[in-house]
Amino acid sequence: MKRRAWITLGAVVLGGGGVATYAIAGPSSGHGQAKRPVKVYALALQNAASGKRELPRTQTKQFSMLGVSWKDAGKRLHGTAQVRTHSIETGEWTAWKDLEANVDPLEDPKAGAGARGASEPLWVGPSDGVQVQVVRKDGSAGSALPKGLEVNLVDPGVATAAEQKAAPAAYVADVTPSDSVSPTDSASPTDSVSPTDSASPTDSASPTDSASPSDSASPSTSTSASPTAGTPTAPPSTVPEPPIVSRADWGADESLSPDPSEYNADVKAVFVHHTDGTNDYSCADSAAIVRGIYAYHTQTNGWNDIGYNFLVDKCGTIFEGRKGGVDLPVLGAHTYGWNRESAGIAVLGEYTSTSASNAALESIARIAAWKLGQYNADPATTVQLKAGATQTNYFATGFTAGNSYTFNRISGHRDGYNTQCPGNSLYAQLPTVRAWASGPVQGLKLTSLSGAGLSGSTYYTKGAVTANWSTTTPGSLISRFELLVDGKVAATASGTSTSVGATLALGTHSVAVRAVHQSGKTTTTAALNVVAETTAPTFTTAPKLSLRTGTVNTGAVPVTLGWKATDNAALKSVSLLTPTTATFGPTTTSSSRTAVSGTASTWSMKAYDYAGNTRTSSASFTPVILQETSATKSGSWTARSSTSYLGGKSYSSGSTGASLTWTFTGRSASWVVSRASTSGQAYIYVDGVKVSTVDLKSSTTLYRQAIWTKTWSSSAKHTVKIVVVGTSGRPTVTTDGLVYIG
């Protein structure tokens, strides 16, 4: 299906009142576009009712991020700022969205002479129209709206190769409004961006220039250049550096931050932020979001660089923030009063009621552990930080400039300043981040031992085993796993592995798994008792069949299968393999089955122990049905015919002393009769000896019933004789034959 091209004519309303026309080219062939630089446009808000400034629905050039700013960064906006935008993708206007305008005070008013006050930037996605309203807060002192209110629109452009390949053709005319904000080269930055409900000024003026930013997302290339007189030496870390997307790779326009970088003496703590705004962004847009924040900080706030040292998206990608070398203690602009001894990590998105993803937490932990590891600081400990400003934090804890206070090595923005940042949900996840970053490995569980069977508290194996485990600490923070056999390392696996195998020598062993965190801290599971043995089970009683009571058919004779198996260690089960299948527990020694008469059947069984050793035992048996006609008769017997009888016929007699005698060679026998309420009794003789008196009376009529059985230890010649008792009132005995197993 071809994609139609469209062109829309529009106009940019300039802050100075001018209008510039432009053309918008919509999707056509689907081809990519060339690199497009980041742009920031400013539209002045108009006077409305008293205490209100607004911008009616206005068509604009393309933008994806916006915020509201005003003259004099020392002024606060006492009120609410709301925006709605026209989406290029849907062609619809969005609902009204609040901007966070509670920004931090300037720490050094002299350094911020050219800076503007501003709300937090809000990512809205590709848009071409905006509507704004700013309303002052009534009833509060100094609630007048600040002067010079304007909405600042950020087009993050197209900078990376991936974006150039994927982006549709867009604006063909590049119009730069006359009042777009230029980088403030002479003015020092305000103190910081607050990735939440309020911005945090830096603790100093402009950073120094320094090492070139990293060129790629690999730890080996995201480091600083060779140290100079103004650039410290990057100390090695006790843990590996995670992959970091360099400024070059996310498309930073270095002309926006011409001032040199400035460095701290070290990094004693890390402050975690969120950037506020939406969580619905695509991770494919993360580089553009970072570019947008960078442009907003430099061209709207008037700072000399992005405020954060690092940024992390919800997919866990880490971006280099402020320039100067990711491996150096670059002075950031993120947490008012505490920037001189810390680094700032911001998570893209808003986490007041939504938890950050595990991928994001993992990356926060990795970058924090690496930075703190450069200064031998354990992320799980606390540290004394010297206050750079007198203030009160979110929890109403007061700080006095120059005094030292205790902080977690990994703290939230709200711990140092009166802001909700990084949001209630992300703040509640910081203990997890500390545990992951510091170690030891959390939640280590030896979930199973493949190649071994568990009986009681002991595992049994033939030798080869595979240990399987799980952890709650991400694998990227784990150095390795070690399989311990009798306390010694028998095998190792990478930190992202979940299993490893080894072969045990015969005998009894202890087996455990040890996880080595990247910090070097270890966690070891409880040891398992494992016995390696190769002795197969034995059948102390081979499989054998004996006849049992029940209903006999010409093709199915009721039998009992008996056996007995043992093992030197632990018998697990016994299975019947032929002529049918079944599995039995280790203590079961018999099973009621049926056997086909007149045919030899092999009954094969297999015994298993918990180590996996097996033994098979088999025997062949042939059940034979002897009809009543094959018996030697004595006395009066009458033949009866019915489909209910074996072979369709039976003998019946009510004469006292009448008898039938069968002679056979076998190891088990059963007498088959019919039963009814009028059935009588019979004596049974085996090899000439009376062994039983059987009463055939039954409340219901039953046919082909094996009512009496006899089994011998081995096969031999036997005779079975039945004699009619002549029971008073019910003398009749009806016999259907004899079954034996040869």
C-alpha cells in the first residue's frame, strides 16, 4: 500500500509579534531524513484576566518538549501552569497537563544574572500546536505572576544514525523565530534542574572545560581525556563500568555548552532524581528526550550544560549527562546545596505513583556503584556531606550552610532539598538500589539440583549434577557464581548464569552455590547433602503372577502382580513396563491387574533409585481356563447353557457328594462359579486334603466369579476337587470351570 504525501501550510507566532510561514511535509515514501539540529522556540504569553497569562491555540513548528519560563531566575511562579498540545501522530489535542513550576532558588544570584526561571520540561511527543494558561495563586504574599512569561518549545531534532534511519520526512522549511533563546555564554548557569517538583541549583558557578565526552556506549571509550592542569586523574573503580551512551552518541550539540567543565574533589554520594513528565515515551525516543532536556537547560534556563551527571531511561539505558568525563568527579547541577560532593542520576519519567522498572533500578545501581567505587565508598553506607546552602528538605530537616550532615551514599533528591523528587514510588525503591549496588547478592536460592534425586534431606546422583539457582540481584551486578563441593570451588559461571554443572566423585558430599558480587562480597547457599553412587537396585522377589478373586472373562483373568525391590541407598520407584505400564512407590509390592488367558505374557518391571541407577526383571506367565467339561465328574451334574457362562455352558448339581476334579501343572489356581440367593455350599480339596468350605450364596446373581484361589511357591502338579455339600433349602452349586497359571 502506497503512503500518500501531504503538505500543510502554517505559521509561527513569534514572541515579538511577527509571523513566519512554513511548510510541513508529512509521511510519504517512508525514507529517512538527514540530521536535523535541535531547536528551541519561545512564544510570549498574552495578558488575560487579572492574575492570568495565556496563549490561545496556536499552530507552531514541530516540537516534542515544552516548558514555561520567565525573566529573573530568582523569582518564583506562585500559581499553576498548564499546557495542551496538538499531536502530529493522532491529529488531536491532548487534555490539559500541569507543569511543575516549583523551582529551586539560585544559590549564587550574581552567577545567575542572565538565567531565567523555568518549569520542569515536559515531553509531549511530536506536536505542532500548543495552548497555555498560567494562573497565579490567590491569597498569598508575592503571588503576582513573574514578568516575561513565555512557553518554550523544544524540537530535539534528528541526530543519531538510528533516528535518521527511522524518522519520516518532516519540516522542509527551517524557520528560526526572532525571539528563540540563544545559549547564554557569558552568564553562569543557575544552580540546577530539579527532575521533580522543584529544580535544584548547583553549588557553584560555571563548570570548567575538560576532557572530551565519551565517544560510545562502552566503558572503555566513555572516559575522559588525558588529565591536564585543570582536569583531575580518573581513579580506578572497585567495580566494572557499565555501558554508557556518550554525549556524541545521543547527539549533544557541544556548541550549546561552551564553558569549561568544573570538577569536585571526589564523589561521596549519589542523588537520584526523576525528570518528571510522562512515562509513556518509547525508549527509541530516549536520546531525543535527553537532547531536549539539554537544550531546555542551556537555552531556556540559561545554564551552561545539562544539570544531571547521568540519565537513565525505563529500559535501563544509561546516558552521559554533563560533560567533562564520565569517569571524573564533574560538578553537576542537580541537588541544591549538595552538588560539591555528589553526582546526580535522573530517571526519565515521573515516579510519584508508578514504580521505576527493574531495568532502570539496575542501571542506577550499576552507575552508582561504579562512581562510588572510584572513591572506595560502599553504596550501602552513610556519609557526612557539608551543606552548601541553608535550607530545609522534604522531611522538614533543617540544614545550615557549612555544617555537615549524614546522608545515605545513595540518596533521593528529597533528602537534600524540599521537593517530592524522585517521587514516592522511586524513593521507596532506593533501598533495593542500595542493596543491589553494594552487595552481597540478594535472594540467592539454590532452586534445584538436576541429575540428582531428593529423598528426605539427601540428594542421590550417579555423579554428574547441575546446580540451578535464582537471585533478586540483577546478573549485571554479579561478578560470578561458584559451585562449592565440600567447600572447594568445583565450577564457576558468569554473573548472568543461572546454572552450572560438575561431576562428583563416589561418596558423600556437601554442595553449595556461592555468589560473588561485583563488590567482592559473597553470599553462599546452605549446603546440600549429596551422595554419589552407582549401585543399581535389586529385585529380591522377581515379578510373579497369582490368581485373585473377581470376575473372569474369556480374555481377562483377575491376577495379582507381586514383586519386591530394594536399593543400597534409596529406592525411588518401580515401573511396570509390559504387558502394560504403571509406576509404583518404593514400598509397594503388589498390584491388582488382569491377564489374557491362553497366551504367554512377559511381565517386565524396572526398579529406579534416586541416583538414577536402574535394574530390570522379567518373567513370563500363561493363565489357562479349564472348562467344567475338562473335569472328572462324580455324581449327578446337569449342563446349563447361557451367554453369561464361560464358553456358554456350565455344570449344576444339587446332589450331596457330587464332585468335579481338575488336574493341572501350575503355581496358582482359582475356582470359577455362578452365585445367587439360592446357591449352596461346596467343599474344596487340594491334593486330596480338604482346605475350605465355600458358601456361594449372594443377594444378587453373579456369573463367572473366581471365589476361591490358591497359590504355591513354585509350579507343580496339583488336583483341585469340589464337592457339593447339599445345603438345606439351597443345595445347588453351579460351576463354570477352573483357572490356573502355568
